[in-house]
Amino acid sequence: MTDNKDRYEIIIQKLRDNGHKITPQRLAIVKILAKSEGHPSVEDIYVQIKKDFPTMSLATVYKNILLIKSLGEVLELGFPDGSNRYDGKKPYPHPHVICIKCRKIVEPDLDSLDGMKKEVSLETHFNILYHRLDFFGICSDCRIKER
């Protein structure tokens, strides 16, 4: 896995390679995505950006994230209520465990995932291009609070 600095440089280079301007605002968004531990929402990123760029709009943050997503450098975790979250550290499909109370997201390392993908492909005769595997539950912190 690459570290935060590498992810930052990879995303910036991809933007350059595709002819996009590298603005201070865009750099700030990329930095947040590359170092993020908690899969931020557009609103989370906006709150962090607003400190240094008070005139930046939520729409601008959203457009930049969509641009980075279109380049394959951020993974979007969509939820039915529209509260999408973004992963700039691992922009490829990987499993998540999501707390239904606090929305905490954890990324388990599942050695069996490649085997599962092959099994699904063999059984269905599909060429699997990408996948999404999410588990939903209540995290240990929320369970403690409930007691």
C-alpha cells in the first residue's frame, strides 16, 4: 500500500496528465483525500477546506471530488440516504464494515476476497470488473454507549 504522500503525488500527477489545473483549493482537497482515515463526506471536506478558503463553495468541493473520482483516484461509498463518503487512500474496491449508529467505517483485510471473486465469476460466468462488499453492524464504541 502507498503512503499518504505517494497517494497525494499520484492524484496530482493524474490531474496534470489529464490537463487539469492544479489550484490551491484542488491541492487542499487532494491532501484531505490522500491522508483521510475516516472516509470523509463532501461536507466533512468542505468544513476542513473552509478554514483556509472561506469563499469556496460546497458545490466546488463536490465537483472536484467527482473529477478525481472520474480519474479513478477516489472510491465513492454510496448510501441510500445520500450521505456518500470517499476513500482517496484506497481508490480500488475493497471491503468495509460500517456502523449503522455512528457511521464509523473500518476496512478489514480479507484474504478470502480474491477467492470469493473467482468463485462468483465461475458460478455466474461473469467477468467481474469491480465489486462492493460492505458489512453493516454496530461498532464496539456504540455498543458500550448503549449499555
